[in-house]
Amino acid sequence: MKVDITVVKASHLIPFLDFLEASGAPVERLLNEVNLDRDSFSHPDNLVAEAPFWAFLELATIHQGIDDLGFQVTEKLSLDSYGVFGAKIMQANSLHKALTSFISDMGQQSNCPPFSLKEDEEGIWFCRLGTQGIKKGNWPVEQHVVSLMIQLVRGFTSSSWTPPYVHLQTHTLNGARNSNSLINTRIKINMPLTTIFIPKTLLDNAAVPVINQYKVNTDKTPIQITKNSREIIKEILLQSPFKQPYTAISTANALGMNVRKMQRLLKSEDTSFRKLNEEVLFEKSKELLNVETLSVIDISLELGYTDAANFTRSFKRWSGITPTAYRQYPQY
């Protein structure tokens, strides 16, 4: 299925914000310049559109003068830093199984085009096509991706392991020569895939022991991020603060596209922004009505209505009953 809106879990991006805030970068202002809000990262499971975040990384790189931002952030993280996703990978009984686990479970972190493995006589090429068509932020993201791939292998070798060969899709190596990820590595740029080479002799390696490693149920079926535009947009609407609901324009901006394109995508899936927004308001209404300490007036203001009468009319249109009646008969 084609992916029209590529998104990433906030948990995968928060380390960049933490690093930049520690370096004194005006993170909120830079996020606002690409139509993202700091609140979008308030929960690790929130979805964030790739395109505007990539643009944010480019702005931050220029503003802070950090040519190796992607390397600096990712080289400090082990796979376990990515929660259950990373911990499960590190529970694999060999590097080869860890690579296949990473590929199969990456859909929990992002719905971008997947990673893959290509074998030859001497080893394996660990590959990523990546999201095509995004023009801003390619280089810091490429740094992050190749470092993440290397960090996985280091979890089964040593903290100083570097790949003998790396192929990059970008056209620059600015900032790469100081990276611990690429010491003594032969690098080619302008390649069709981002790849690192892993010698065959390493593929049976067991994981390096990690203190306080996450304990997870490895039999649990991973929840993949949807490729459906309707569900992605609805999830982003659900993430918005009650008092600051997204409009069609602000939602499209947060996705890195114009309103017309967003509406075309929704129309192709037999819905509209208005329908999705009302579905979200209805869900949020029911959630708030279950809080006994909130009055109907409080709830209407929380949801952005000017008065309780407008909210009551909307709720009755959605459910067939008033908010007060819903509180008495929540099964409806």
C-alpha cells in the first residue's frame, strides 16, 4: 500500500529535542517555523509527520552550527533507549535475528518505506530506501539512520565497531569525518540506498550484556503504524490539546502539505476533514463527560465551543441524546 503521509513516533524524535534544548537552541521557535508544536512530543506514542520534522532538523543544524547533529544524537543512544522496540531487538539470540526483528518491527516506530537485507558471499548489506521526495533535512536524517543501523550492530559486537563499507543517499560528507560511526569506513555518496556492510563472521554473535535491560513479552504481536491517511490524520487530531483543536489549515501544515492535498487524500478514502474532526470531538466529548467533576459548560469550553448550547446541539447530532442524558445512560 502506498504511503501518502509518513509519520514517526515522538519517542524516536524526542532525543533530538532534548539534545538541542541542552545546547541552547530555541527549539519551540524552530518547531513553530515548520508548523510543529512542542505539545506534539508530549507523549512518546504521538505521531509526528516526517517532512516538517526533517525541515526542523535542517533549521536546527544551521542555527546551532552543528554539522554532525544526527551523528551526535544517535551515537549516544543504545537500541534499548527506544523502549520496548529496542529492547525486543536486543533480546534476539544473534545479530542476524536482531536485524530481522528490527526490520519487521520498525513499523511500530514509523510507516516510512522499510529496511531490508541483501546477502552476498562475504556478509550482509543492511539497507534502507527511506522516504522519497522530502527535500529539507536529508543529511541530518541520513546521519541518524546510518548511526542507528551501526548502533544495532554494536549491540552484538562492541561499542567501537564500524562498518567496512557504507553507502549514503546524500551528496555530502560534511561533518561525517569526525563521527565515531564511520572511523576507517569506505564511504560512497549519491547511492540509491543507504546501506552498511556487515561481515558474515558477525552474524551469529550474541548480544552484549546490558544492565537494566527492558523485559518485554517477545511473543506479543507488534502494533504497526497505519499507512491509511484517514487514520493518521484522525490520530493527530486526537493528540491535539482540548483547548487548542486543530483546524484544517493547521493540520495540513503539521503534515507538511497544503489543505487541498490533504482534502484530496481524505476524499480518496471516502471521508473529509470535517467528518474526522467531528468524530474526534465526539470521542473527546464522551471522555470528558465521564469525568464527574466537569460540568457541561466546562466541557464545552474545553472543546473550544463558545457556549454550552452549541456543544449540546453538536453532541445531540452525533449521539441522538444530550450530554446530560449521556451521563445518565453512557451505554448510548
